[in-house]
Amino acid sequence: MRYSANHKMETREKLLSSSAESAKKSGFSTVGVDGLMKAIGLSGGAFYSHFSSKDELFKAIVERELAQSLDRLSGDSAMDATKLERCLRQYLSMSHVEQPEAGCALPVLGAEIARSEVQVREAAQTWICRLHESWAQILGSDSLAWAILSQCVGALVVARMLATPEVQRDVLKSSYDEISRRMAEQRVD
């Protein structure tokens, strides 16, 4: 039985969405093709009508997730420093620590992206550089934009490694406070 092109696109989207959530919860390399397909109610063999390889799926996940992060964290052209600070507060929050599947892919998939083939790293670079450019324009500093981006991702990684919410909150608050201080200094300069 042949399926319509629309059905194929819907299935691909379900596979992307389900696989992205799984990857952000447990890591991408931990689940096989059969497990990814089973999660959406299909057999492993159906996978190859949507992606030529698991690496191709990972690249699509990285592009999709980072495009969504860019949309959330840079927003429209009217974004200013105040809106950026609100975004940073949401990013450096306990809800983001506790719900990795609902947030940015970089803190949970960064190490896997770094170990991936060059096409995946290039896709990640494209979206990360777009976010950097947006923030650099708002902040008036390329280096500050890179520093804040790196600190945000690193703070989330460190907070998620810790066992107690009290210490996790301290990491997030300290990072947010330092970023805010540096942004205020930049506005004065």
C-alpha cells in the first residue's frame, strides 16, 4: 500500500519530534533505529524511507532544534537588551534544568554534536553563529555575545550534573548575575 506524500511528511515530522525528545532526554547514540521507530508505532525498516542513515536523522534533529532555539532566543528584529535578559532568565532556570527535553539541545547534545561527522557540526555552527550574530547586534560586542552564549550552555550543563536543587539554583543565579553585570557594563561603555 502506497502512502500519500502528506502522510510521509507527517510521519517524518513525528519521527523527528519523537527522536529529538528522546535524544534530549537520554542522548542520541543510546537509542537504535528500531527504538526510535517503535516510539512512533512503526517498524525499524520504515526508517529508511525517511532518512538514509541515523547520522542524517541526527543532522535533521540538530538543525530543527537549533532553529527553534534561535527563534526562542533571538526572536524578532525588535529584540532589545531587556528582552534578551528575560530570555536569559528563562534559559538559566530550574525548569530548563529539570526538563531537558523541552529546552535547548546544546547542553544535552553538545558533546554528541562535537563527536559527529562534519556535516552535523557545520549545521550546528550555522545556527549557533546566527544566534551569536543576533546577540552581538543587541549587545554591541562579538566577544560578549560568545561569552554569554558559552556561559549559558555551560551553566546548564554544570547545573544538570549537580545532585541538589539548592546548588543547581546557585549555579544558575550566579551565572545570570554575572551575565547581567557584564551586559550593564557594556551598555555604559
